[in-house]
Amino acid sequence: MKYTSFIVKYAEIGIKGKNKYRFEDALVNRIKKVIQDIGSFNVSKSQSRIYIHSNGDYDYDKLISTLKCIFGIASISPIYQIKKTNYIDLSKAVLEYLNLEYGKDKSFSFKVRAKRLDKKFEITSDDINRELGHDILENFSNSKVDVHNPDFILHIEVREDINIYSISIPGPGGMPYGTNGKGMLLLSGGIDSPVAGIMIAKRGVLIDACYFHAPPYTSDRAKQKVIDLAKIMSKYCGPICLNIINFTDIQLAIYEKCPHDELTIIMRRYMMKIAERIASEDNCLGLITGESIGQVASQTMASMLSTNEVCHMPVYRPLIGFDKLEIVEKAIEYGTYETSILPYEDCCTIFVAKHPVTKPSLNIIKKSENALSEIIDELIEKALNTKEKIMLDTYA
Ligand code: ATP
Ligand code: MG
């Protein structure tokens, strides 16, 4: 069945008080942007909903799958819309709608929920419920009314037009794109960090990203994998500015001058430091990582105390209490998993110690870093000066 109109409902925006219009406008603009290549649509807001009207042909499945990735959307309902005339026309339209959507012989239980927002319409909401219930039972011999647990609720809204709908396709929830500042994601080619970035984007945060690579120890394929991941993420997050930082010299210096069991912690501290520099240049308000307590040696509470110590900005770790399997489930849901598991080397795994410390002492780590004091500032500046910036956007 072909629909020309949709109601998009949102959840949390409804409670934003005076600022509500800002969130609504952000969601309307985002929807307009992502569906513009699917067809010609009018997108507008009215009375705490967003309406999408198509002006011609479009791919229904593509429209729905695209909208399902837009944060801020609680649900999408395809609607059958008729001009407001009288009850007889409404009843005719409802029967036609049910016939098209479910078929004449389908067995179903239902409940009618009418809302007469225009009090001039000839009968009340209660009467619409009752009369329509009766008409449906009479015309669909395998249907029955169930007010407690129906297969579907048939919504009738008498507004400027009359909206008829019974389908509610769940959206991803969250807050609309760009309504909550910007964060800098430390994006590796692994499973966790892309999921972490998407989860923070779900709260309306714009995402920029930093990827540290170590050529020639890490390959172009490993770099391309991260670029591909950022592109996949942008379907949810919006455009991502990916900073690619050459970390080779810093990594070699750490390898040469610091104890090997502390390599990962020291390396991570410099990554955080550099990411924070780029973050503040790019007006980000926090860092984001894919860490989860205890997942690996560098993610014990003691290790994170050491890595966190170099940062002044808040570090958001949305996966902190997640098990790996739960993260994998999310990666599959967001479509990043297949790319994340491609077996290309990461700079962290190349210079890794056989037995990394799991309970590093911050004092000892700082002492070990003293061995770098004469060269590290220059190496950091060089890494920053040679960074590559790439803009990734599914909808560019
Ligand atoms: P992921 O699957 O996200 O790579 P992981 O389980 O492999 O995580 P680590 O390698 O310990 O864990 O990395 C922890 C976090 O540090 C990552 O989630 C990411 O935010 C950041 N990180 C690690 N390596 C890099 C890198 N090469 N470039 C940018 N950020 C990185
Ligand atoms: Mg990793």
C-alpha cells in the first residue's frame, strides 16, 4: 500500500519547555536533509508532531529505513488522510484503509481511539469510537474488539483533515542532531569506539573524530577502514570531521625510552592529550572513548585513572558498564560490526607488551614519561601540524 503522508512523533522534545521549538526545528531540518534524495517531500511541524507529505513517487522502504536512523524520532506512522466532511465519509475511508492495509479476510483484534480536535465535527470522539467499532465488525467478519490488548489501535484524528492510522514503526529515540554541542571521539578501527560515538550522537551531540595511525607499521587499509567506519557512523551522527594523526614517531619514542609493560598506558595518555588539543581547537566540549571497565589491561579502573589524568575536558565513556557481547549487538544494529571486524592492524596492537600492567601507579607512569621530556613537545607539535582532516557524510 502506498502512503503519501506520515506522522513523526518525538518523545523527549515534548518536555523541553520554552526551548521546544529549537529541538523541533532541528529535527525537521535533519529529516528534510536526509530524505531529500528519496523524493520530493514537504516536512512541517504542527501541534507537537512532524508531518511528512510526499509530492510524488518515492521508495517507501528506503524512506522508512532512513528515518529509523534519525535520532529524536520516537515513531513513524504512515497515515491515510481524508478531507474533513462527515461521519459517513469517514467510515467509508476507514473501511477502505483497513481493507488495503490488512485485507478483507484477515483476523485481527482492534480498538478505535478517536480524537476530535475540531469540535465542529458532527459527532463526538466517543461516538466515533462506538460507530466505527460497529462498522468494522460488520464489514470484517474475522475481526473483534479488544480494549485491553488489541493487535492494533486504530487512531482517528479529526484535525484540519482527518488522519487515520494504525501502524507505529519505532524510531531510534534520543535527541535531534546538533542540539547538544560537539564531542571529539577517539575512533579506532575496533568494535567499541564507533558504537560509543553513535550512542553519544543519540543525545543530540555533533561528533568529530581522531584516529591515530602509525605508518608504515599500520597500513593504508587500516586507515581506510576507519574512514569507512566514520562514513557508516555519519548515517546516524551527521557529518563527521575525521582527524588522522600520524603517531609513529611518538610511538617509537615511547617504545625506545619507556618500560614496555607501561607502553599502552603511556601511549593512551598521549592520544588523549593530542585529542584534547584538537578538540578544543574544534570547539568540542568533551572527549568520547569506547572504553568499558576491565575489558583489557588498559581499561581497568587503575589504568583509566592514569589515562584520564591528562585530560581537562570531561571524557564520556558510554560503554563503561557494557559487556562485550552487548557492544557487539549494538555494533550489528548500527551496521558498523562487519567493517570493525576486518582484520587490519591497529597501532595499539603493534607496539603492545606481552604482559601490560593492569594496576599502573600514576606516579610511576609519570616518572617513566620523564624519559620523553626533551623530545615529546616537539613530536606532539609535529603530529598536530601534519594531521589530515577528512569530512565524511552519508548524505553529502
Ligand atoms: P575499540 O574496539 O574501540 O578499538 P578496544 O576494545 O580495542 O576498543 P582499546 O584498543 O584499548 O580498546 O582502545 C580503547 C579506546 O581508546 C577505544 O575505544 C578508542 O576510543 C581509543 N583508541 C584506541 N586506539 C585508538 C586509535 N588508534 N585511534 C584513536 N582512538 C583509539
Ligand atoms: Mg582497539
